[in-house]
Amino acid sequence: MKEIIAEVYPWESRVAIVEDGRLVEVFWADQDENVGNIYKGRIKDIIPGLSCAFIDIGLAKNAFLYAGDIISSQKKKGVNVFDLLKSGQDLMVQVKKEAFEEKGARVTCDLSIPGHFLVLLPFQNEVSISRKITCDERRKYLRSIIKENKPENTGIILRTACLEAEDFEILAELKKLLQVWEEVNLRYQKSRTPSLIYEDMDVLERTLRDYLDADISRVVINNLRLKDKIQAYVQNRNLGFSFPVQYMEGELFEKYSLEKDIRRLLRRRVWLKSGGYLIFDKTEAMIVIDINSGKYTGKNDFEDTIFRLNLEAAIEIPRQLKLRSMGGIILIDFIDMKDKSNEEKVIETLKKELEKDKAHTRVLGMTGLGFLEMTRKKSRYGASEFLTDECPVCNGRGRTPNLYAISCEVKRKLANMAYVENEEIVCEANPELLKILSSDEKNLSYIGKRTGKKLKFVARQEMGRTEYSIYTSVD
């Protein structure tokens, strides 16, 4: 059974999917999250040599649009798409990937408006069905009812939730999504440039939309107002199953031992229960995963030992890819097996586990050098990007803890200290970290009101960049 654990603060939201007591996926978002939002933007610059254009959508940095993400009725083979665009031209674009560090947001003209059962693709025409719906009869039926009811030149993706949905639920959502698209078009015509014309759900609502199913045993959240909102959302969906929505104070990720799981995501080495381990190495071009026997010696012959270790790795690797939000080209170096039937069983196990992944994956098979080659679509930044920065000392060969992420951690701890008796809470930290903390007046004011305490910050030059200490002052 699965649980959804959510921590929501004014400065950030974190949502964890926990299955049988283990963290299987985690999502982050700050108050400036933009993924899924649709903007009326303006082309500022076109760089054909890099196959991209820079678009002003009203954010601090111009967004970038790759040639492959441009949709045009005049787009034909052999025609350079940039010949169809010009500087100063208005475009409707959707944020595909969040702005990060020095990069602006990545945007696309190939828009999508998701619902619980369907995804509306305004500039396509195909009807696609989730690969997790395997019954041919059901697939055929779903395709027929959508084709009968959708407009021409509109694409639809039927999500896994359609497997057991009633026809009226699917068609009601189709009507709703088409109305949303009408409103977006209307706002595009009337709005100035640049401007936001469609705001997608926040990370908590998106998680509920994408993960609520009969396997969910409960939702736990640290915000009373949002608890009521979730209950209303569930009741309005008429899901056909129920689960408790619980409010709980404090640092939920600490209570449920999720913080230590998140910290482990920054490590190269992942230990397996058997005593073997995985090594994850990320390069600009690809991700390489190596399987090592470590302390695992097995009980039978060498071939059986290696087979069992590879099977365990085939189950753990898809979980780690989801948790770390890794994507692109992935090479897996399984330990060599002489028995080809064992190799096939390991690959089948890997494929079966990858079917649980909502991101699109493709297993291509073994390369000539004995690596298993696969791809995974990456649509969001992972733990490494959120929690660390490139190391300035070693010119980016290593990564150091991200000060903004550490400041969020400090604020979470301060926000949950209403229980202390003293009137004043003191936070000592390195001046670099304190600079980020003290500049966030709005959220520090929120923490003061929530706890009823006075906050005092003390700079300690001798402390490391990411070190801090929180205590209550003694009168």
C-alpha cells in the first residue's frame, strides 16, 4: 500500500510517495514554481546555430525554446523552423522544465493540459493510450469513445486511471479540458505580452491528480487548511474508494525517516540488502550504473550468486532512477552471466519494474561491450540539482551543499519550535548562510507569528558554509 506524505510551508512544498514503508518518489517545489504554466511570450532572439530561440515570458531570465519543441502548421520536412519565426513575434508557450542556476526555463509550443483521466494535446491529432492498460478490448473501446467525442485536430492521451473509469467520467473531463483550452485561447487574444495565461496545479495537487488510486492507504499533511482542501478534492472526484486524510504537526519527513533517505540520494553508492552495491555516475552525456558484489558471497555456485545479485539490482535500479529523477541515456553494467536464460530473466525483471515508472522508459538491449542500454525521459530536476551546487574549488568536478536548500531546512526547523518555553530562538550560522536567511523577511515573519517566538540570528565566521546551530536563549 502507498502513502502520500506532504510538508507544505510558504517557501517550499515537498511531497513523498511511500510504498511499504520505503520512499519511492519525492517532489520539490518552491513558491516560484512554473512547470506546466502557459505564457504569452515574445521572441527576443533566434540562434539557428544552437537550434533555439530565447523567449521573454516575464520571468527574471528569458526562457529557451528548442527547434524540436516548435509546433507550426507550416512546419514541413526540409524547412528550417526558424524561417517561420522572427524577433518580436508573440508565441504561446508552456514551461517544460524549471529555470535553474544560470539556465532559464525550457519552454515548448507543443502544449498539454492534463487531467486525472486524460491529457489534452491541442496541437496534435492522435489518440494515445497508457501502456499500462494492456487489455486490447479495453484499449479499443477507449479509443472509439474518444474519437467519437473529440474535436478534429486535437490529440488525447488516455491515462492509466481510465482502466476502471466510467464513460461519463472520462467524457465529463474531456469537456472540462476543452473548456480550459478555450479560456486559454481567449486570454491569449486579450492579454498583453508577456503574461501568464494558464496556471497549472501546484506540486501537491499534481501529485494527487497523478497518484490517487485504490492503492493509496492515506495522505498525511502538516497544513490544516490544505487537509480540508484535499478532502474536498477527493469527495468531488467520486473515486470509488476512500482513505483517511490526516493532519499532523511537525517535521513529517523527519518523523517518517524520509530525510535520511533523501540525503542518501546524493551518494554515489547504494547498498543492496544482500551486501552488494550499485554505483551511480552521471556525466553530461549519460548515466552509468555499475553493479558490484561487495560483501555478498552467496551460498551456491558462482553463477547463481551473480544471478541473484543482478536480480536484486534490476529491482532497485528503477526505484533509484525515479527517486533521483535521472534521465537520458543510461548504461547498466550488470555482472557478466554465462547462462543467457539468466540474463534474459534479469532484463525481464528490469522491464517489469520500469513499468511502474510514470516517466517513459525504453530498454534497448545489450551493447557489444556487455552494457544494458536504456533511456528514461526526464521532466524535472532531481535531488542533486535541488540540494547541491557545482563546487567552485574543483571547477565543477564535485558538488557542494546548496545554501538555499540549507536555508529551507533551517526555516523548517524554526517553524516547528513553538513547543519551546523560552521566548527567543537563536540561530548561529556562517555569514553566507545567514545572509540568505535574513533576506527572507516575509517567511521569517511567518515563522515568528506561527511560533510566537522572537528570532535572533548570530553570525559565526568560524562555522562552515553549511553549518548552523539552533537553541533557545537563557534569560
